[in-house]
Amino acid sequence: MSNISSLFHTIRGYLDQIEEISKNIQDQNLTIEINDAKSFLNEQITSPGLEAIAMPFFTAFARDPNNSASTTIDFISSIFHFAEPQLHPTEKLLRSSLDVITEIAKVNSEDTKLKACKSLTAIIQSLSGSLFLHGDNLYNYYNAILTLFDSVERNSRSSEVIEMTLHETMRIVIGCYDTIAFRPHFITVEELSQFSINQISLYSLFSLSIIPHSQHLATIHDVDMTVAIKYLSILENKFSKNTKILILKTLYGILRSRSPFFTKPFFPDVLKLYVLPIILHFVKEYEFDDIDVVSDLILTTWSIYTPIFEESLFKIFNDGIIPMLKSKNNEEISHACAIVQHIATNSCAVFVDLFSRFDLNSKYSNVFGKTLSTLISIIDSESSTYGISALAAVVEGLFNFYIGPRFHSQNDIKENEEEGLSIFKNNPQQGLEYYIQNKFVKDDKKEIGNFIFNRNDLDKQSVTTILESDAYSECLDEFLENNFKLEKFSDILLNILKRLIIPDDLTHIDNILTHFTQKFYRSHPSVYETAEDVYNMIFASIICYANTHYSDHTDFSFEEFLRICGKNTQNLGEIFETIKNTNIELTFSHQEKYFTRDQTQYLFQQNAKSSSTCQDKETVDKMLKDSDLLDIYSTAANIFQKENDYQKYINSLRCLAAAFKLSAQLYRNEVCEIIFEAMAKFSNQLKSTEKGRDCSSFFTKMISEIPLSLQFLWPKVIRQIADEFIFNGAEDVYASTQFIDNDSLIDFVKSQSTLACEQLKEEKASVTRMVRRMADVLCYNVNRPRYIWTKVWNEVSSFYISSQCCDICYLVSSIIQQIFLTYIKGHRIEQADFNDQEKILNQLLSLFRLNREDSKFSRRVVEDIGFVIKESKGKMRSGWSPIFSLLLESCNEFKKEVVVVLEDLVSEFDRNSNKYCVQYAGCLSSVCLVAELQDVLHLVPFFSVVISLCPEENPIAWKSIFNLLLALCKRSDDVCEIAAELAIENALKYSLAHSNKNDEVWRYLLEVGFSTAVNSAKKKELKRKLAGEVVSLLFGEKGDISQEEISLFLESIYGEITIAECIEEAKKRGAKEEIIEILNKVRNCK
């Protein structure tokens, strides 16, 4: 069955229904129309014939709308749904259908209204809709939708469907631009039918009169868009509030669609004639309380269509918002305040734009200034609640706008590099795999190091990532080895740095700098006392280079360079001059943190000349004079003092905090200090009230958000937040220190230390809180460059040691433990040359010695050391010396505690800590000489770990450990047995590794040591066993031992063991025949 046959079949059914309804209407004309319609269905009709078929439906609806509405709507839907080129509703029929659908709003049936809505969708998607739904017809179409929406309940199913229909209509109207370029018009209806609604584009011969100007450029779609905007904007209070909201949201959606319509020359006039009036209408309609919808429409239009909307924006404020703020009507004031608050909260850049475009131009009045002053003036009126809230939003908005991004790093590598470079840039690991697979480099870490060194075209960030990775440490070593072919420190350093991206925080390349430091330090052992001296010199060189070549400050002095280095080592002046006078291209990811705080401010001001963002920030500086900020302060402070209404005083605190932060950012130090002192005063006076607690909360939060701008206030800040009342709420302030510059951090800690010293002299309990907070600052900044962290640590630790109050010492002991563990968890595994960990633990040792008479405290320190060792989980690389010193000094008094520590210590030992083997062995031996026998038996086997790690190149260490074991043989038989065996093991291991008979330790062992160890064994069985091991292993392996030397050994143990017994033991252990033969000769001589 064809579409037309299906349509006729459907219409006959609807005509039967209308005929049944007509019995109750009793209209002779209706009966005639029904019969005519049926007769038309039996003929080959054309499109105009559908008008006659429709007549009985429209007549029935006019006579009895409630009963005939559903059938009439079904008929309308069907004729548009089944429309074809040869049979489709005419324009007259379309208009009549829209009239009926509009009237359906009066029918008391939700289902019928939903049907009417669906029929609208059928119309706009139909062939007739494409042909005729333009101009006035489209206007009526929108009217039908909105009239239906206005007649249903809000948030009902019907309202959702109708709203969706309106949005779908707008989408279709906007979407008609898809194929304008290649299909300007169609000749026949049949040709038109081949395209969907979103592909049709016709030039209109009518309705162009509604397009302002430039009519010759308008298409039918421009007409449709203008009709949509025009109709939505001409409300004249025709609809209810819910419908108005829908209209505004739809207009909002149209303006956000970025259709080509908005680029046409006539669009600015559309904005001016239709969009501006509707915005002004709702700005002034104070009874309309959906402020978000109006404000979003203002922000959207401004953000997308600036600058063509700038005149309209000016009018919205000058003719709408400001007059309403000055009104005597509280409802108007609250309405205007709400709009200002919403705009300021979502995009305070509107005010910056207003000021820069209008207020700086003499022909306009001061829009921003009027808005601000009016808000301030109404705060003392009955509308203070609205005014203070809006004022807070404006000041907060300006602050948030001001602290936006300042600088943006740029990647200079072009996108069109060859494939390998592109892959390496996007993913360094995959890039290396690509180079390996394509035979650029072998799959060998050293080869990769050479490859990176020899390629100057690799992405610097990716090179930095690879070299900084622990997985490529061999690659890094080889890369450094190539650089070390240069001789001078400055040449090596700059050659390395030019291959990298130098981050704003040098800890991000700490692995590279640490490896470089160690390598250079070990190459110049006579020049530098510690590796840290080299590290500080690297840090100073980078700062010197950045200041000299990447800023307008070229006066970086040698004194400053020396201050950072700490020591005037050999050739330091030459290095300084080379760094200053060598200019090669280095790549910094972000320059700000490399400069002192004074230079940072200057640098920002210079960058403002070339950055539009920074220019906007300069505008903020001009917008607010000191007097404006002080007016805001005094008004908000007055509200806070006199109001107990929570919402009012909270908004006043928002104003004060935002004004403080903005003053600090704008370097208005005097204003900033005035507000700070007022907030501090309020906090102190009201500390026992809820209002005071709220004030303190704002106080600490505002400080923590802008730490970079408050260095001039640190002494006052620290004194205030040390107060017991707000102490616990000040955590964010201390946490924020990790974001301040290095100089400010040092100032902060100095201020803490100064206050703590004062508190200590006055014996205030608050000193303990400050001690804790000093530790918090250290822990927050654990990843600072070593040079800076060491400075901060020295400042804090000097106070810790100087405060000999017992209570403080207990606290400090725990704090040092906390700092140490934070440090080793925050850093990579520390390289042994740096001794950072030792500096921290030395403080614990100093505390122990200062309070040696306090047995309880001393035990506590030993326990703290044990906890540190257990929690370090293999990351200890220095700090052994103070640990062993403390254990040795405490082993007599705290045997049990020291035993526990030594047990934990043995698991921490590895090759990196082997130079401390003797100290551990000495400590172990001292404990074993005084501890309980059960503990000694447990500890003595730990010597085997020490022996396995003892460096072969340190003969004195071997001899010391050997003698310590011999000393233990004086204890019980069980201890003696273990110690003697370990002593022989130690001596044999050393002897077999050293072939030089002139070695002092080897001669000692041969002439005295072996025999003493054997003789120290108390059981004859053990002596025989040990003697057999020496004979079979030592004499059998070392072929250069003479018969006289063997004889000397046997004579030294003779009387304890016979030579025959030695021969027997040697045979058991598989001694060589020549050794047995020598032993027999010695026995025969005897």
C-alpha cells in the first residue's frame, strides 16, 4: 500500500469519528463538509484538494473543541506525516493547522496537548514545513509551542515534551545552514523532496522586511533565525513566569550555537534591536526572581559577541542595574544586587572589560565606579543583606581574576618533526623503543646515554624525563661521562643543562644534579670537603645564570653567589665569571621561582607589557584605588561589628578577606596591614564566641591563599596564628609555606624562631605549639633544594638545641624523628656523599648529651632512634655516626633498648653503608660485653653480616672487627664458640683476598691472629676444627706460604692441639697432598 493509499485509509477513519461527533453538534454545514470530504477521497486529488478534506475537522473543532480536538490533531499529524511531492498540505492548510494547535491550549486534556505537540514536530519535519514554515508562519509556529507550554503545569510530563519540541525546532532552524554553499535553491518540489530538513537551503522572496539592513545577504534561514530571536524577545508579559524562563533558556541556547547567522553584517542590529531589550526587560522586572537565567544570558552574549555587544553591556549596567541599585524599592535593589553577584561570581572579567572599554574613556561615565560605590552606599540601608553579598562577590571575583595564570611555558619543538622525534617527544619510553627497533641505537643503557649525548635535536623535556628516571641510571652515568670530557666545572654544567628543560623546582632534576655532584666531587677530592659543597655550587650557578641572562637584572653579585655556595672554594671566582659571561640557550620551564622576590615583582611588571592577561591585571590595579579598598574595608568592618545575623557578618568577612588578598596582590601594603590588624583584633576580642571563631577561620584562610605576597607581614602573622584560640585552625597557613619563594620561607622560619625564643624566656606554654609548627614547616618544605632546606633546618635546629627545657626536649626528640622520616620518604634514596640525614640525627645526639642526667629522656631518645631505623625501610644512607655514638654511650644503662636497635640496624646495612662496619661492630661488641647472655647469643651472629659487607680495601676495619670478636671470646663457652668461629671466618676471608705478604694486617694474622683465635676457643674440639680450617683453607689456597710459616702457626697452638690432630682435621677438609706432606715434615722435625 502506497503512502497516499495509507493516508486515505487513515483519513476515512478520522472522518467516521467526526461524523459521529457531528450528531451532537447538529450543524447542517458540517454534514455537507463531511460528505464532500468523503467524495474527494474517492478521486485523484491534488494538494489543494486536502483543504476541502480538512474543512469538516476544523469546523467540528470550532463548534465542539473538547470532543473533536483529539481527532482533529490526529488528522493534522497524518496529513503532514504522509506528505509527498504530489500530495502535501498547502500553505493555507499549514496556517489553519497552526491556528487549531494554538487553540488546543484551551482544551482540558493533557493527552490532547501532547498530541498537539507531536503534530508540531510532524509539521516542521514535513515537506510542507520546509516549503512554508518561514516568516509569519514560523512566528505562529513558535506562538503555538509557547501557548501550549503556558497552559500545562510546570515540571509535568507535558511541559517536558513541549520544551523538547521547542529546542528541537531551534536545532532544526540552526542546522539548516549545513549545505548552503553547494545547494542555494531548488527548481521543483520533487527535487526538494530528495533532501532532509537539515540539508535544505532556499533563497527567500518574502519576509525579508524583518531583517534590519543588508537584506540582499539574507537567506531564508537568516529570516528564520531572526524570527526566532524577534519572537522570543517580544514578550509583552504575554506568558507566565515558567514560559518566560523557557523563552530565555531557548534564546540562551540559540546565542550559544555559534551559527553562521551570527557572522552576518546585520547580526549586530539583531542584538541591539531584539536581544538587548529582552535583557533590559528582565533586568528591570524585579518580580522575575530567576536571576541565574537572566545573568547567564548577559554573560553568554558578552563572552561570545564581544566587542559587538559592548555598547549593549554598557546600557545594561548604566540604564538597568545602576538605577535599580539606587532605587528606593528594596525589591528592585535586591534584584539588581543578585544580578551583580551572579555576574561577579561567574565572570568578574565583565567588570574589568567594562572598566577598560568605557571607564577609561572620558566620554563615558564611570560604570564600575558607580556600581561599586552604590553597593557600598546601600550596605547601611535596609538592603544591607543584598548589598554586602554582592560587594563580597565583586571583590572576591576581582581577586580570583587577578591571581589567574601569569606565564605560560612554550614548547619550541615543531609538530612536523620526523617520526622518531615526534614519538620521543610525546612518549620518551616509546621513542627509545622506536629508535632501538629501527637500529638507531642498541638496546643498551650505556649506548642510549651516548645516543642522547650525541643528538641535539631530541625534545629536552623527554631527555630530562629519561635521565631523571631511576630505571636509566646507567644511561645517565654514560651521559655524564661524555660531558666530563670537558675540564671546567662551568663548561660541564652548562653543557648538561642545555640538553634539559630546567624546571622551576630543581628537585625535579635532583637525580641528574646528584649524580653530577658525586661524579665531580669524587674527581676533585682535594678541592671540596663534602659533596654538598659541589651541590650548592651547582644551585648557585643556575640562579646566577637565570638572573644574568633571563631577566633585566644583571647585577647578580659575587657576594650573593658566595652566600648561596656557603664556602669560598678553589676557583669559585673564576666559575662565577664564566657563568656570568657565557651566554648559551638554556630552556627554563617557568622563570618565576628562580628570582628573588623583588626581582619577581619587577619581572611580572615587564611581562605585563607583552601579555594581554597581564594587561587585564594592570587594569584591576587601576580599577581600585586605595580609597576604594579602604571604603570596602570600613563598610565591611562596620557591618561585622554591629551585626549578629549570620549571613550578614559572614558576607562582611568575605569582603574583608577578599579586600585583604587583593590589597596584598596589588602591593598596597598599608591597606593590607590595616585590614590584617582589624581581622586580628576581631579574632582576639571575640575568641570565645561563634562569631569570633568564624572570623579566625576567614583570617587563617585568607593568609594561606596568598603567602607569596605577605613577606612584609610574617612577624605579625606568626604572632597572631600562634595564639591558642586559632592555633589549630592555622594548619593551612603552615602548609602554604611550600608555595612561597625561598627567601620568604627563610624569613618565615626566622620569625617563628624569634617568637619561640621570646615565649621560652617568658615560660609560656605556647612555646610547645610553636616548636611543633616549626617542624611542620620543615616537613612541608622537605623537597626544597638542599641548599634552602639546609638553611631552614639550621635555623630551626639551632633553636631546638638552645632550648634546654626538659619538656621541650621531649617534644623536640619526637619532632626530629618526624622530620627525619618525612625527609627520607620525601626524597629519593639519598646518595652517601650528602650526609643530610646525619645532620638531622646529630641534633638527636646533641639532645641526648645535653640531657644525659635525665634517665627517662635518654631512654626515650634511644627508643626514638630505634623507631627511625625501623620506619626508614631501607632508605638510610647517612646518619650512622650519630646513631652508633648514641648507642655506644647508652649501652651500659639501656642494654635492652640498645639490643632492639641493633637488631633493626642489621637489616638496614648494605654496600652503601659499609664504611660504618667498624662502628657497628664496635657498638655490637660493647653491648655483647655487658648484655645478658641470652641477648649476646642472639647478637653475636650479626657479626657475619658486618664481615660480609666490610670493604676489602680497608685492612684496618678487618683487623678491628677481628680483635672485637677475640674480645668476646672471654665470655661464656657458647659465646666464645660463636665468636671464635666468626673471628677465623673474618681472618680467612681477608687473607684469601690479599696476596701481598707485606700487608701489615696479613702479617699480623699469620704471625699472631690465627693462633690467637684458635687458642681463644675453650673447647678442644672447636680448637681442632678451627686449626683444620686454617690449615686446609689458608695454607692450601695460598701457595706462597713457606714451611717455616706453617711451622710457626703450628708451634703457636702446640700444647693445645697436636700436629697429628691438625693433620687429621686437614684430611677431613680435603687439604691438598702437598700441605699434608709439609705438615708431616714439621711433625718429624718436632
